[in-house]
Amino acid sequence: MGTNWLLMSIAGMPKIFSDFIPDNGLAILAACLKTNGHYVKILDYNTADTLQKIFDGRGLSDIRRIAEKVFIEKRKPSIPDIFKLKVISSRIEKQKQVVFDRITDDICEKVKQNSIDAVGIKLWAGDGFNYSLLLARKLKERFPDIKVFGGGPQVDIFQEEIFKITDDFDALCFGDGEETIVLLAESVSGKISLKEIPNIIFKNNGSIIKNNKKFVEDMENLPFPEYSQDVYEGIENKIRMFVLDESRGCNNHCAFCIHPVKSGKVRKKTPERIMKEIEYSIENSRVNLFRYAGSSTPADILEGTAKKIIEKNLKIAYTCFGHFEALAETDFQLVRSSGCMSIFFGLESGSPEILSRAMHKRNCLSIAESVIRNCKKAGIFTVCSVIYPAPFENRKTRKETMDFLLKTRPDSVLVQFPGLYPQTVWGRNPAKFNFTLETDNYARDVMTYQIKQFFPPRYWKSLPYRINGMSFKEYARETEEFQKELAISGITTFVSDEAYLLSKAAGFKHPEEFVNKNRYFLFAGLAEEIKKEIETINNNIIEV
Ligand code: B12
């Protein structure tokens, strides 16, 4: 007999518009459970409703005025504004707890009514993580007989460290979850023991046990993700855009990135299989917007699928990640004609020294330059990410990066300060990369770190590490200055690939306007406006 599951996700208070895209990770897990005879519902709380409940009548006129000033009029908040924001944000924090408690009650009610055997929680960074730990505790207190499992990005990054701050999960799943979740279901019905299940960490008599890692090798035969309304509750309120899991893994070993550990070497679906998934999504869910999930979509997949989309004359629009070397010979005109609207490239730096010494990145800047040129020429909105200030950064390397960006002029440049995660090359050798840890429990501090959503990074609690001797406040300011300089030179610094696609689907001429408008709605808690925007996108036929 099949077991009865709830899969749930809450990434915290909604922060960016793309939080409202359906979660393909949970949808594929649900499909695996279902095809193996189990029962499952997905509860996705990353919705405009959650936003609405959190802002419910909380003295909104002030925050609305400040949001208008910052995102619409593009003026700086004054000192009194900052004080007001502090008061408002602490009120919202309190209301957030009330809403999260209500969500817990809602889940407990569903567990009771549907005789649930197991709850799987997707764990994200930030306020969603802290809440998910509380939810697991509540579930264990109220239903000692059900099993509670965790998985997702936060487990990929922090792994067994999570068990140092919670005892409430029966197991945590890292890496690919498809085979694991089916075996977990078998363990729930007592057929096998946790010892026999790959990709999990569990506690046994107080010690933490980590089983072997196993990647899904045959992506081709994975079931289609389950987005039907009877499984994915409230899917009709999400953005009609699917994340398409076309490839996993990456053959590059960039020093800052978790992928070499998390997703291993490249595995991919064939263009034929990707096409079937696209056509199935169009027919069954009326979806024609997609984002490839792979961290570095291989050229043969990008071009091969593009040819088939054109042959079949499918009217879809999509975006993806790209790697400069891998796409050096790509026919971007073909890719654009198939509906590819935007590609996100990890440039990271325009300095050869930083690329090799700090990033262990094989980017050859002349190739990056020609790819950016060709991609833009084909009419693809070209996004580059930059990590600034990088380890070993100096005035010369800063200038090299700025000069490279001003010369190549990507359509958007997203600049971030370096994130230091355990398991990455940086995380394993921080001192070698000029990071100085300022805590004796680095993993715990970063794992539970909370951003201050209403403030720019320099107002956030300091992250517990220095870079090149700089404190958090100093490097956050450097990042901000770098962004400002790009903006003054006319380069946008806040439009991601999927935001671009959504802006077009919403009928905007200028993506910046779309992003700023939605930042304003999210900041001021204008959930009704967000709902209208989602509706517009869901009813629009995008011009490809
Ligand atoms: C596509 C994408 C999205 C999509 C879709 C969600 C998704 N699937 O993750 C959208 C646009 C919605 C999204 C949003 C966000 N994302 Co995102 N996203 C990605 C991206 C590019 C690919 C993810 C993907 O599709 N992977 C393939 C699927 C199949 O894997 P998966 O979803 O992780 O699920 C598998 C396993 O994790 C596991 N699993 C997952 N949950 C569970 C639960 C249980 C019980 C078990 C057993 C197993 C299990 O099984 C699944 C099947 O193998 C990654 C970067 C990358 N290349 O990995 C970032 C990434 C996952 N996102 C990230 C972030 C931060 C966000 C946001 C929080 C952004 C924000 N608001 O600031 C939001 C919030 C999410 C939300 N739902 O609201 C971070 C996560 C960091 C962290 N520790 O939390 C990542 C790693 C990017 C990064 N380096 O910063 N994202």
C-alpha cells in the first residue's frame, strides 16, 4: 500500500517576483512518489497570499511612501525614513511569526485530516529556513508517529551541520532527490532501513550518519514534473512559467561554487525528451514560458532543442544559464529564433589574475567578449554576474573588470560580494583566498543568517568573515559603489534573465521599469498588485 505525503516549501517572506514561479523540484519529487504508488500533495507557500497576510493592515502608508520614493522616484531614504523603516520592519517581523504560526496550524490540520505518513520540507536559506526548523519541531511534537524529512538547497550547502541545530528531521536529503524520496517512502512503510538509502544524512543514537552520494544518471527517463491542480495546491495562483530541468552538473570547478559537490559531472536529457516536456506543459498547463534549470546548459542541448522548437513552430519564450567557453561557437541567431530571450553568464571578473587565482575559472576574456557581442547582436538580453570585491582584488583588478564591462556592455550586470560556503574550494581553504573568519562556528552563523529585507546590505548584520582584510560593512559598501558606477555608465545592475522574460510577458518595454515596479509592490506589501501582475503574465501571449 502506498504512503501518504505532504511536500511543502516556504522560502520565507516573498522577496523577489520570481518567488511566484512554481517549484519544479517539488513537482518532480511528487511525480516520483505518484508513479511509485504513493499519494502526495504539494503545499507551496511562496505566494502573494503569504505576502498579503504578513502585511495585513500594518500601518502601511509610511512604508508605501518610502517604497515609492526609493523604487519609483529613485530618491534616497532620509534618516527619519530609516528610523520609520526600523519600526515598521519590527512590526512586520511580529506579524510574520503570526502568519507562520497559522501556516503551521494549516499544515497540522492537513496532516490530521489526510492521515499523512510523511512530510517533506524543502529547505531554503534565510527566514524560510528558521521557520522550517520550527515547523519540523511542531510536527514532531503534535504527530510523533509521522516522519519528517528535509531536502533542497540549504541541505546541499550545509549538510550535516543542520543536524547540529535540530533533531526534528528523520533524515535530510542532499543532491538528487528522485530515487531517495521513493526509498524514503519505502522506509516509512517499514520495508527498508535508512541505512540503505543514498543521499541522506540521519541521526542514529546521537551520532550523525551520512550515506553515500548517488546521482540520477538517467535523466531521460525521469517522469514529468507533477503540476496538476489536485497535487500542486494553488498552482493556478502561481506564475505560468516552468523551470525545465534539462541538464544537471557542471564540468567546471569554480572555487566559489557548490555545483562540483552538489551536482557532479554533466548529465542531460536529449532535445527529444525536452521537447516532449515542453509540449506536455503547453497542452496540459497552457505554459509557454520556461527557464532551463541547469547551471551550465550544454551547447548541444541549447542548439539541438532550439532547432526542434523552430521545426515544430512552437511559440515559447525561455532563458537559461550559459558558460562562455561552452557557448563559444553557438549560433545565437538560431537560439534567439527559437524563443531564447535571455542568457545569464557567470563572468565573475574582468581581471585575468582574479579569474585564475581567486575563481579557478577557465574564462578566457577574449572568448567572453565575443560571446557577449554575438549574444547581444542576436537580440538576446545578455546578463553577466560579477563577484566584487573578489579575493585578492586591488585597484588594478577592479579597473580591469570595470573596463571590460564598459567595453562589452552586457545588458545587465548583477554584482554580488563573495559568499563563502562550506564544501566549496573557498569554504575549505578560506585563509588561502584571503578570507578571515570572525567566528568559531562559521557554518551555524551563515546557515541561520537573516538579511534585513527592507535595508541595503550595509545595514545588515555583519557576515562573520573579512575579505582582503575588509569588514562586512566595508566590502558591502564596495559592492554598492561598483554597482553605482555601472549604473552611472548606463548599465543596469538589477535585471536577471527571468525578470527580463517576465517583463516581456507582462508587456513592459523596459525591464528596469517592471523590476522596480515589482520591487515596490513587494516592499510595500501590495499583494493585490502582485496578483494583478501575475494575472497579466498568465493571460498574455508573449511576442517571441
Ligand atoms: C530554477 C531556480 C529557481 C526557481 C525554481 C525553484 C527551484 N527548483 O529551486 C525559482 C525562480 C522559483 C527560484 C526562486 C528562488 N531561488 Co532559486 N534557483 C534556481 C536554480 C537556478 C535551479 C534550481 C533547480 O531547478 N534545480 C533542479 C531541481 C530538480 O532541484 P531542486 O529544486 O533543488 O530539488 C531537488 C533536490 O534539491 C531534492 N529536494 C528538494 N527539496 C527536497 C525535499 C525533500 C524532502 C527531499 C527528500 C528532497 C528534496 O530533490 C529534488 C529533485 O532532485 C538554482 C541554482 C542551481 N543551478 O541549482 C537556484 C537556487 C536554488 N535558488 C536560490 C535562491 C536563494 C532562491 C530564492 C530564495 C531567491 C530569493 N528570493 O532571494 C527564491 C525562493 C524560492 C521560492 N520557491 O520562492 C539559491 C538557494 C540558496 C539556498 N541555500 O537557499 C540557489 C542555489 C541559487 C544560488 N546559488 O543562490 N529559484
